[in-house]
Amino acid sequence: METLDLVWLVPALPLAGFLTLVLLGRRLGEPAAGWLATAAVGGSFLATVVVFFGLLDRPEEDRAFTQTLFEWIPIGGWEVDVGFLADPLSIAMCLFVTGVGTLIHLYSIGYMHGDRDFSKFFLYLNLFVFSMVVLVLGENLLLTFLGWEGVGACSYFLISFWFTDPEKASAGKKAFVTNRIGDWGFMVAMFACFAALGSISYDEILGGAGSLSGTTATLVAACLFVGAIGKSAQFPLYVWLPDAMAGPTPVSALIHAATMVTSGIYLLTRANPIIAEADSWIQPTIAWVGAGTALFAATIAVSQRDIKKVLAYSTVSQLGYMFLAVGVGAYVPAVFHMITHAFFKALLFLGSGSVIHGMHEEQDMTRMGGLRKYMPVTAATFIIGWLAIAGVPPFSGFFSKDEILLYAWAENPALWAVGLVTALLTAFYMSRQVFLVFFGEERFTVEAGTPGHGDHAEVEAHDADTALDTEGAEAEALEEADTAHAPQHDDVHVLHAAPHESPWTMTLPLVALAGLAIVGGAIQLPFTSDLHFLADWLHPVLGENEVHIDVATGTKVGLAVVAVLAGLVGIAVAYAIYLRKVRQPVEPQILAEGWRYDQAISAFMGGPGRAGFEGIAAFDRTVVDGAVNGVAATVRRSGSGLRGLQSGFVRNYALGIAVGSVLLLAYFLVQVTY
Amino acid sequence: MAAVLAAVEPSWYLVLGAALFAIGAVGLLIRRNPLVMFMCIELMPNAVTLTFVTFSRMLDDVAGQTMVVFVFVVAAAEVVVGLGIIVAIMRRRPDATADDLALLKG
């Protein structure tokens, strides 16, 4: 038996975990349910690794393996199979989905500790991983769509996991409804593929893409793009993602940063032969939507106070980078950034979850500060994530972002400029977050007389001793600067217990992800072509559709230096404003409200939109309902007219039958001619 | 005896069948006693059966006689149900007429 035959295990294990938890979840309880779910996803990861090596053993042109499990929908001569396509792209996706997923499952055991619905949470998480793996591995569009809807539904369940809070429940609804718009695009693309090629399996539609007419290819590509912007939270459909932060933090890390939101990128990368056949306006549109979203979301992130909202807008912004890359035909950098982003954004989200946990459910960054003393592991790993996303070499984010910027430059320097400004803003808002949360003065006090956690003594010793960890002289200098400005903040938050470091189940994933965020760049190093591991790996999937650029080495180095400088400028500005306090922070209200985009939608939907819908409702009531009710009323009236005929006198009926028979007989006798 | 039988024309049977059917139909229409009406109803399929057999004989086709078996089965089933209902009604109201049963129309 070949190792590749194990590919069915990758979705089967999370499904088994899900089913077991459905049946036994309550009985298993905490923490057994969590361990079971983690083991299921971990097993899935191991199976993916086995399949990966199986694929690696094959010659490059033979690295696509389809395993058909059974016939799902046979319709005449046409059929849809349930089958899995293991090729370099899907396995690369699966590796980080299940790998990061395992770490997040482990983290959740600590994070969800004491929750009433502990086992239900893991049940949803397993179902999510199953759906995501089906999305990625499905060998046809319909199976991908099944996973696509599955992850959407799980996202809904998990965002509104604490559904007793109306705000959280409605955030889930918002995500679901917004995603439907994207789903519409996906479905139309699927229908168009079937109409044009008579098949929806990737094998046939991607192989037959060359025979598509330009118009059909454009339609399919545009509709897939609509699907992608819905799922991957791009302008104008990004609105659900910031609200999705209402869910528990591991959910934000797993679904809304690392995995589900990347499925749009996956879909477009998968469909690269179709995009290549489409009209020439498609790719620049994708690139500009991506670049615009990247910049737009980055500006919003600058003014957010909620620790998770910053990361949410940051995610939207980073996904914009990936769309930018896809738009310029740079699929490898898109996938590269998708993978590194999965590492460092999951890390940042889990770190923020650890902070929220340690701060007893406080999410407002203006009420934090100086936390690195209370939670050293979280702080150290968060700082690694920060350096990675800010594009500081040699962290992973530097390599992937730099490669996207390079391709953008080769395509259109204007795109590069937008990307560069975004990089600067990214470094700025992430530094702002790190400084507000982990450095500076404490903008909270611990309620006196309350027995805190283990490190309570540390809190009291704080004033006397500042240099607790190894930050050195610089940290001390920062500390002094803070105390000078301390009176600025008058709304001091009162905690009932001191902030505390999280349990090992939460810090271990942080450390693992931090390691990956540091070395993740190694999968695609720019120095020599021997080090383009990811590009070589994905080559069978992308073929000639991957753009090849011709840029002098000097220019490449120059661009990288400019990008790093932009990142450093962002960090320096944030340092000057939020730590040195050289001037008051500028945080315009309009940015804090996300350019009032939500309000604009509400106003539009409440005004003309509502009028339109009421018009449709009126049409429905009068014309559509009128037709249906009219038929019913006619039947009822004629019925009540005919009711008088039912007298109950049997002999009347008999007479009727007799007369009728005679008349019929007479009629036939007249008709029959000899 | 055989001569007498041979003298009987098949059409006589047809006439007899038609007459029986007419008696049954008219009886059903004019009588009000449920039991009598029921007997009239029974008369009609038997008239039809007779016609079937006659034609079967005339056309030398066994299909007509086969049909009779079916009619018997249906008639037997009908008697079981119909007579059961009528007996039940007569027990409760011995002097009920068919028109009184109009109450059942609901």
C-alpha cells in the first residue's frame, strides 16, 4: 500500500473526533474532550506529513494523486465523486492548516478552561478543521464548496459561541450573511464551469481551461474572485471579520487569521489556469483590490483600542497583500505569505488571547501596559510575532512580504508604493500595540486585599524593582520615561487579581509558533535559486502561470532595504509617540470607527435599501401572494357553490349515476358509426 | 331436454340480464328500505355476470367467464362490508330509511 493512500485519513480523523464529541462530548467533559480533539487534529497533521513525504518521493511531474472514495451524485452520464486531490498546493495548505490547528487546539484546552460548553467548543473546532481540509483537498468544485460552506457554518457557530450576549450572536449573523454574498460568486462560477466544460472536477476544468472562451474564463475568474473576497475579507466584504473577534480568541486565531480566511487565496491559486485565460483586466483588479484593502485596513488598525480589533484589521490588511500578489501573478509569494502569516498571526492572536486571559477578560489596550513583567513568555513570543509582521529581517514576515513587494514593483511601481506605505503602517500599529500592552506604565491597579495568583507578590514589588527581566538598560530607561508621563491616564482600570502568565497548554503553542515565525522564511529564501523550495514545490501546480520577473540584483537589494527602512521608521515613530511621548498620539475618531464604513452601510440599508426591500415585499404581497391566494379563493368559491349537491340522500346520488350512465351510453351510441 | 335447451336463443339471456339490471336499478332508485336497496344493488352485478357468460359463450372466448370470477370476488367483499354496515344501522334504528341516513353527510 502506497503512503499516498493515507490521504483519506487527513479529513477522516477530525471527522471522527467531531462525531465522538457529538456522542460523548458531555460525558468526556473537561479536559478529556479537549485532548481528544487535539489528538484527532494532531493525527491528521501526522497523516499529512506522511502524504507529504509520499508526494516528495515522486518525480515532480507525477506529484498529483487523486483518491476517489465513492460516487457521490450520479446524474445520468455525469457524476460527482467524493475524492481527494493530493498535490503540492493542497498538501502545503493542509500542512499548515492541521499543524497550526493542532497548536491552537492545545491552546484552547487552557483558554476554554472552566467554560460551560467546553466540549461543544472542541466539537466545533474539529468540525471546522474537517471542513477546511475538505475544502483544500476536495478534487472537484462541489466538494470544495462543501468545505467552503462548512467552514462558514463553523465560523458562525464559533463567533457566536457565547450566544447569550446579543452582540456576539449578531456578529455571528453578520459574518454568515456577508459570506453568503461570496458564496453566490462561488456557485455562479461552478455553474459556469459546468455549463462550459460539462465537469466540475479540477482535473478537467483546469486541464480544459485553455479551451474556454475568453468571456467564460473571465466570468468564472470574476465570480471566483467575488467568492474569494467574501471568504478572505477583502473590500468591500471585509466588514464581518473585525466583528468576528466576538468569538473566543483561539477561534480568531484558527479561523479568522490562519486558515479559513486564506481559502480565498487558495481558490484563486488553484484556479490559476482560468485566471490566465481571462481578460486582462481581471488580474489588475485583483491586485488593486488587494492593495487598496491592505492600505485601508492598515489605516483603521492604527486607531483601534481593542487588542483583538487591531489584529483583525491587520489580518484584513495582510490578506490584501496576498491578493496583491495573486493579482500580479505571483502565486508563490502569495502562498508563501499565507504560510508565514499563518504562523505569526496565529501567534499574535494566541498571544493576545493569553493577555486577555491574564488580564481577566480585559481587551482594551489603554488599560494595559507593562505586562511583560507579569507574563514573560507571552511577551517574548508576542514580540517575535511583532518583529515578523513588521518585516524585520530575518524573521519570516520579512521574506514573504519583501517578495510580494518585489513582484509588485516589477508589475507596477504604484502597487509597490501602496504596499510600502502599508508596510510602514503595519510596523507602526503593531509597535503601538506591543508598546501599549507590554511596555510603559501600568494603566491598571490591582484591587487591594484580594489574594491574587502566584505572582501577586511580584506586583507589589513592582514599584521598587523594574528590571525584572532581561530587557537591560534600555528597558529601565523606558520605565523612567513612563513614570514621568503616568499622570496623563486618569481612568485607571481596577483588576480584581493581578495579571498572570497562562498555563503551559497555552504557552507551549506560543513558543512553537514563535519558533515557526522565526524560521518560517526558510522555505523560500531569496538568495539563490537553490533555496526557492516553495517555488520548486508548487511548480507542478502553477506551471507557466507563475510570473517570472527580471529585476537586477541591485534593485532587489535596494527594494528590500527600503522595505526594512519603512518598517523601522514605523517602529521608531510608534516608539517616539507611545513610549517617549514626544507628542500626543493622533488617533482620529474616523479611523477608530473604520472610516465609518459600517455606519455607511447601515445608513444605506436603513434608507434607500430598506425602501427598496419594502417595495419588493409589497410586490410579493400583492402580486405573488395575490396570484396564489387568488387561485385558492377561486377554488374555495366554486367549492362552496358545488357543496349543495351533496345532499346525503343516497338515492339522489344513485339517480345521478344512472342518468349519467344513460347519457354516456347515448353519447357513445351516437358517436359510433358503422 | 337437450332440444329445449338448444331452442333457447343466447339473446334471451341477454334480455334477461338487461331486465334484471333494470329491476335492480329502478329498485335502488325507488325503494327506501336500506336492506331492499342493498338487494337491488346485488341484483345488478349478477345481471352483468349473466351477460358476460352469455357473450363468452356466443363469442367462444373464455375471457368473459374469467371476468365473472372477479365480479364474484368484488361482490362478496361488498356484501361483507355493506351488509355489516346496514345490520349495524338497523340494530340501532330498526325503522331507518335510506333518506334518514342523510344525517351521515356531516
